[in-house]
Amino acid sequence: MKEVPSDRGDDPAANARRPRVAAVGRKVREAPRPNPIERRMSKFLREPPSIRMAASVIVTATAVVVVGGGVLIRVLDHSEYSNIWVGMWWALQTVTTVGYGDVTPTHPSGRLVGVIVMLEGISFLAIITAVITSSFVARAESERSAEDDVEDAALEARLNARFDDLSERFDRLESMLREEET
């Protein structure tokens, strides 16, 4: 009967393969990313979020939705949208929630594209508002923190002065008690 190696690493062939597999994994992770979108996404996931990074992601996503929506609406509802630029105009006014109404989708698939573009526009405005608000809150928080630091330093200085005064008084009392003992 053949002995089956356990999962604890008793298999010499598997143990010999592990360093090679780990080396290949390191090479793949460390390889330069030729695709600019992949490089940007890797950087986005690696670095802590910032307002500038969030704004660039929002603007990029909105631009992609406008271009994609304009192309899709032309393809799906070509009777209403005579060329791709009319589709882009419709997508731009829809994503910005202006909606002039000069062109509207009539085909159900065009209306579905319209829903997606509208939701992106609403999300865009909500996220931009949140980013602006969070920057104001962060600035107010840092100013408040700076004021608190100044107040804490002043309080600590007053307390230290009081402790020094009390220490001097105790020293005088001790010296008076020593003089009385003698």
C-alpha cells in the first residue's frame, strides 16, 4: 500500500516547489504594469485616499459614463440621435442633471442607458458635495485641534507654575519644621 503524504508539509516534492512558486509570485507582483489604467488602479488601492485622488476618480468615471452613454444611446436609439455628437450632448446634459429635453430616448434600451447616466449624474453631484464638505470639516477640525493644543499648553504651563509654587512652599515648611526641631 502506497503511503499518502499528509497536509502538514511532509511531501518532499511539494516542499521543493514552494520556494519556486513563491519566487514566481514575487516576480509577478513586482513586474511593472504596462497598462496605464492598471497602474493607476494599483496606485489608487495602495495609497491612502485623498481629495485629489477621489476627485480624479469621480471625474474619470463621469467622463467614461458620458462618452459611453453617448455612444450607447446613438447605437441603441439611432432614430432619435442622428449622430454620436447628439448622443454625447444628451449624455452631458443628463449627467449634469440639466436635461434640456431637446432630445430624449424613445426606445426602452435607450431609456435604460438614460437611467444609468442619470444615476451617475446624481452620484457625481452627491460625491462632489461630500468631498467639499469633508474638506471644510477637516480644515475646521485641524484649526480646532491647533486651538486645543494652544489651550492645553497654556493650562500645562499654569499647572506647572502652580506645582512649582506649591513645591517651594513645602520646601519652606520643611525647613521651618527642621529649625523648630533643633
